[in-house]
Amino acid sequence: MDKKGQLLSISQVALILNVSEKTVRRHIQSGKLISKKIGGVHRINKSDLDHFLNPEKSFSLNDLKAEIDNSFPRENQEPDGPLVDKWSTHKSKIKLVNPANKRLIDIIVVGSGLAGGAASASLAELGYNVKTFCFQDSPRRAHSIAAQGGINAAKNYQGDGDSVYRLFYDTIKGGDYRSRESNVHRLAEVSANIIDQCVAQGVPFAREYGGLLDNRSFGGVLVSRTFYAKGQTGQQLLLGAYSAMSRQIGKGKIKMYSRHEMLDLVIVDGKARGIIARNLVTGEIQKHSAHAVVLGSGGYGNVFFLSTNAMGSNVTAAWKAHLKGAYMANPCFTQIHPTCIPVSGDHQSKLTLMSESLRNDGRIWVPKNMEDVLAIREGKLKPTEISAENRDYYLERRYPSFGNLVPRDVASRAAKERCDAGYGVNKTGEAVYLDFASAIERYGNEKAQVLNLDNLSKEEILSLGRKVIENKYGNLFQMYYKIVDDDPYFTPMQIYPAVHYTMGGLWVDYNLMSSIPGCYVAGEANFSDHGANRLGASALMQGLADGYFVLPYTIGDYLADDIRTGPISTETKEFDDALEDVKSKISKLMKIQGERSVDYFHRKLGKVMWNNVGMARNAEGLNTAITEIQKIRTEFYSNVRIPGESNELNPELEKALRVADFLELGELMAIDALNRSESCGGHFREESQTDEGEALRDDENFTYVAAWEYSGNPSKPKLNKENLEYKNIKLVQRSYK
Amino acid sequence: MNLTLKIWRQKNPNEKGKIVSYPVKDIDGDMSFLEMMDVLNVELIEKGENPVAFDHDCREGICGMCSMYINGEAHGPDRGVTTCQLHMRKFKDGDTIYIEPWRAKAFPIIKDLMVDRSAFDRVMNAGGFVSVNTSGNTIDANATPIPKEDADKAFEAATCIGCGACVASCKNASAMLFVSAKVSQLALLPQGKVEAKERVIKMVNTMDEEGFGNCTNTGACEVECPKGISLENIARMNREYLKAMILK
């Protein structure tokens, strides 16, 4: 309870507002006035009443500071001992469940992507009864499928000095020293197993002529450790996990619930014991119980409306867990990916990524001279007509040692910097060039030499080079061509940063358990491994590591105490209450019947997020965002229009339920960003930069995980800090110069 | 541009559906086909009508969710793309566009343009995998070299996105291209060869049970496949199947 606050009854509030009690109740019902039920009667916090009267008042960090509790209320369960031994020691000490007892235990997995799919398959193989939920029509369609570039593993097949330590070090440094050492080291350790496992499943990775696996390099790294399958690595890995799931579905060990969406988490005696789900085809609201719940429900980039996420990607499962007590950690850490196809108009529904692997061969530039920029925008000049000395290869200029391969956050900000300075190249001024001309020529010459072809014309050499590029990136070039109608083999691609991934997510301990006992979180949905910025090709690694190699061990430690529990009944008050809550939320939304479509509010929210909680943030913008989001939320609950019925297939209702949660999450992201007044990784605070305009971290004050706890009011979260201790790595300012 | 859309509307699996005509205005050539559908839907919602239900998710041609039969072709007139990658610049002002769901006995209609493709999942459950448990102790990934040519062919077959355009395009509603892509991928790789015989028999049997038709080599599937999965795979599956039946 708010110590400063004073609790008021409905009649007192009615008196203060000079309205009837009925009106007060209506405001409470509509969500505009926050009240708590204490002993069955409404009590309104004085501060919530002030907020109701004056919602425009900007968010104050001082309010927040009063709520800060300095002792972190959860153990992170990190094992003792030297870093390199932690995982193996932990594995040998944790409790196991014997095979006969695993049959008595049910696990719910929400999401069928790399994390959820891999976890479902592995847990079923172990003998648990798994129920897996996904909102798509088949588990094979989870958005992991769209990951393009590759997956990292410390195999050192190239003999270029890679090692588990180096992958660990690169990941911590790339994440700008905001992730837990022990988790990241474990990730690096199991990375090699992932490649072995996937090859054994029949994943067709790219190979060399000798039949061995090929590697490429990725941003922020000085070795080649990325395994890939053309530009469709995510697809191939996901189909691998899907095939492992298919095998278990065929055996009856996984019961698959496609076209089902989780709408609440059910807690019984303080433990996660089930979910409430909606059958998206019939609209039926169902109760499902289990001994543990695993959320592998992905990231929340769609809070920005325009992102590279799939249209259906959402935060709902994670957010419902948050509302039930799971901490949301570092929600402001959003990754803005540097190489996406620029926005073309207001109709745009999503953004398309061009794999970062393109930066291996593409050079990024804008014109040096303003007159060239203007001529290009007017269509009077083609980029290929600008000579080399009139081009500004700004990444090579600013970061000579990493050049075009700087980490994503650095590349994105550099593009924004040039475009803000007026050098952006398309009609909107928000695009830079990614140029393959040098690579095409280089490969062409190499190929001609290999084939012993002298006296080739320049055009013949280029044509050889284009074939090499086609082999490496063919599908990406084709995708670009189809969308933009411009052929990147002959003219540079245009790219601009876009929201792509969210490093923040539900807080988990070393065992991947959230702050709710029995609720585990894997993959992008958790916060654990990427700190403030994720390196390329690390998301696939983390999703599969969590699902295949971490959860199957750590969940046993918890479930070992549940072997005598027996099936969890859904005929209890907890399940019934959760079911009723979901039903009443749905009927409340359906009753509004306002004038605007769900997308109208989603776009509006996205604009606020992109402008104020995007690539660069400052206190003023963040305060504006907080007020704006509150306004959009109020408008949403009074003016959204959802056609059709709730007991039928209703895509607009699905969207409305997701956007309702984004409207709360967005505010928390802004609050988190406001609280973190340092710059780090994907979070650039304009107030905290070096003289050269590079991000300036504040290790003294911010070497912690901000784990936000829901307080009953989305505008008043409670901040818990888990301090990050670096025992093996020395914190330094990142430099890619 | 201004267009006339003739769209299949069907409230649920049990009710009869019909083609309904909708005009749309000011469509930009840079819009994707689905963004054009979004424009129509927002208009319908704000008028108080029911929007058109259609499947879609990634909108970048890889999830395989979108599934529209446009002017008599799966994924419309462009080649090598899914509906979400089809752009309105492929149409011209004044065009009338017919939009229907996939039509096949094995893909019952759920609502409007959405169909139930779970039969594909059941074919996969029957054998579309390598029987290997997750242990982390499989042999090293480079212990078995695979000729690049085989690996590349396996990859090409593995790029199938399971959208069902092959079934929708086939006059027999056959799923041979889909099933053969998985059979081929795994038969080409040493890891999948071990259980190749069992796999092809189980997958083909399930395919038949699900009510997909037979292949009569017309090749429409290959033409309409957004990922360019080759008919060669069907030949390879037939070979695998024959081999398996003889050696059974």
C-alpha cells in the first residue's frame, strides 16, 4: 500500500467530486479510476484520485523513488563456484524426477517458436505430459521462422580463435554489461550442442564443398562463428524443432492446441498451476491445468505497431503473468535493427528486415554533399552515378576497426544521426544505402581467377560476382526486389532501422523461473541473456538453448516436489475466478462499440513509442509518452469498436485484447526508460553521451536489472533492483573504433 | 487505383458461402495485397459491418499462414511470392479481383478466406522427422560430412512453408508436393536415411487418409509454389515409396 496515500471510500470520493456514488462506481468499472477491493469493499487511494482528476500531470521519478525497495526480493539461484563450472555443478546437484513419475506430471507450454517448441519437444521426450498452445494455425508458423541470418556457436570450426569464453565475453560486451554473467556463460557453453543437435535432426545448414559446415561472421564480433542456412536459418531451425514436436504429438506426449490464445495465468497457493485460454475458432474460454507453466511467447516489439515482428506477435501471455506477480525486467531495452526496408507510406502494416549478414558484404553510405541528396530525392540523380569520393561511408569513417560490422545499436544510431542531419536518401529522408557493388566486383575477380578466365570484360566479371552474391543472399535480394521493385544487384538497397527484438522481458532466475513459482519463461520472452543489446545470430541460440538444454534440467528441480501432488483440478475457485475475469474483460470490450478500429489505437500508440521511446530518448519525451499513452488507453476503453460476437472467430477481438495489454506495457517501457538515465546498448538517453556523441554508460548507478512489479495500477509500478556483479569481466566503455 | 473486389464470404463451416462485391478506392501500388485488405476491413469496421477474416501473420513470405486464391491462382498472379508479398502494382486501375479461400476437401473452410490446414500437421506427425532425442550428446556436427550438392538439394526441399498453395492449385487437391518436399529433404541427408522407408510409407498413408487427391503430373503445384519447390521431389518420393514397398 502506498504509505503516503490515504484510503477513501466510494462515498467520500463522491463527496469530493460532488457526483453520485453511482458515477464513481462507473468510473471504477471503466478503469478510469483505480480502486482496490479490501474486504470486499472499494477503497480508493488518494494518489489515484489525484491522478484521475489530473491525468496530465507528468510522471514523477520522486513518486517512484518512494517505492524503491533496496533489497531484491528474489534469489537469482546462481550456483556458487567458479564461472566455468557453475552449470555442470548445478546440473549434477539439481533434483531429478524419475521416468515413472514424469508420467504423472503435466506441463503447459505457451508458444511454439524456438524456445517453446524446443521445450515442448524435449520435455515430452523426457516423459512429461505436455500441452502446447499457439495462436497460429500450426506450431510451424511461430515467428522464429522469420529469423534470417544465423545462429552462433562456439565451435571454432574455422580455427580463428573462437572459444566458449570469447562467445561469453562478446555477448556480455555486446549487451553493454547489463546481463548476468552466469546465464550468459551457460549460453555460450551449450551453444555447440545446439549445432550438433540440429544437424542430427536433419537441419540443412550451409556446407562447404568438403561437406563440412560453413560459417559467416556477424556484427560486433571478430570471429566467424555463425552457422546459417542461406537467409532462412530461423525457418530451418524452427522446422527442426517443429519436427521434434511432431514426433511427440504423433506419440501422444504433446497435446497441441493451435489457434488458442492464453489470456490469463492461474495461480493456486502461490504457484502457477494453469492458464485460461481462448479457442480462437469457437471463442470458447477454457481452463487448463498443469504442474508448471512455461512461457515461450516471444517479444513485445509490436508495441511500436510497426516492427519486423509478425502481425500476431504480442505480449499478452507475458503481461498476464506480470499482472499476476511476475516481474518485468528492463522493459525499455528494445533492439532497433539497422537493416530494414524503409517505410513507404501510411498504409504500412509491418516492416521487413534484411538480414544483418548483408553487412558482411554491403557497405553503408549516404552522399557527402547535400546537393546530391536533394538531386536523389527529386529523382534527378542515381546513387550509382555518385563517385566514391562523394560518398560518406560513415560507419567505416567513424569505426575503422569494425567498420560496417559494428553492433546493431551502434549501426542504427549512426544511420539516424546521418538522417537527422539531413542526409537521408529516399523521399521521406529516412533511408541510407547498403551497397554491394564493391563486393560484386571483388567476388567477380576472385571467381575469374579461380576459373582461370583472363580477358573478361568488366560486365562479365560483375556477372560472375552477382552469382556469388546470389548464392549467399539470393532469397534476401529477391525479397527486397519484390517489396521495393528495385533490383539490388544493380543499384544499392535502401535501408533504415526498425524495431526488431526486445531484450527486456519477464525476470527469471538462473533456472529460468520467473518470480512466480512454477512459471518459467524461455527465449525472447525472458530478459536474461542479451543485456541492453543483442548481438546478431544470438536470438536463435538463446531460444534453442533455453528450450533444448536448460529448461529440461532446471524444471525437474522444481517438479521433483510435485510427484505426489496428483492432477491439478480446474474445478476450483482460482480457476473459476480467472475464467470469470477473462469473460468480463471480453464482454467489457465488446460492449464499448465506439467509432474506431483497434488498429487506429495501435497505430497511435506505436507513433508515441517510436517518437519518444525509440532510438534516442530524453526525459521530456518520455514524460510526454507516459501522459500520451494514458490518454490513448482511456480513449481506447471508450471508443474502440469490435464488430461481431465473442463466441465466434473474431480477429478484431483478438487484436483488441492484445492492444489492451500493449497500452499498459508501453507506459511501463517509458517509465523504465525514464528511470534509467544512463545510455546503454539499445537504450540511448540523450542526456548521457560522450563529447563524440557515443553512448555513455553509468555503471556506478545503473549496473542493475530493473525488475518492475505490478502494483495494481499500471502507472505506479514498483521497482526492484537486482544488482549485477561482474567477477570475471571488467566493465569498460564499449569501443568499436 | 480503384478496384472491385469479389470476395468469398462464409460465416462458419456450416453455413453456405457466397461471393460479395466490395469497391475499394485510392489503393497505392506500393501496398501489399494484405494491406489493401486491411484498408477494406477498417472501412467495413467503421461502417459497422463484419470485416473479412483471412489468415496472415509474418507478412514477409515465410510463415506460410496467408492463403488467398486470387483470380484463380494461389497467391495471385505474381510468381515466387505469397499473398503477403504480392504488391498492388501487379494490378491496374479498374480491375475486378476475385478472392477465394483454398478449396480442397482436406482443407475445410473455417470462415471467409480461412481454412483448416491441420491435415498437413497430421501428415508431419506421422513421420516428418528424424527420431533423435534432445540430449546434447549426439555426434559432433562435422563428424559426418555431407556432399554440398545433397545438402543444397535438401535445403531447397526444406524451404517449403506449408502454405498449401500446391493443394489449392491442383485439380486433384493433391498434397504430393508438400509431402515429397519433407520426404526428400530427409531422404537426402544421412541423418534421415536410417528411417527413410518407414517414413515415406507412414507419410503417404496419412496423406491418403486425410483425403488429399492423387498426383497426375500436371505440375500446377510447382508453378504456383511460392518457394519454387521442384516436381523432382515428387519423383524422388515415388522412388522412395516404391523402394520401401518392395523392400518391406
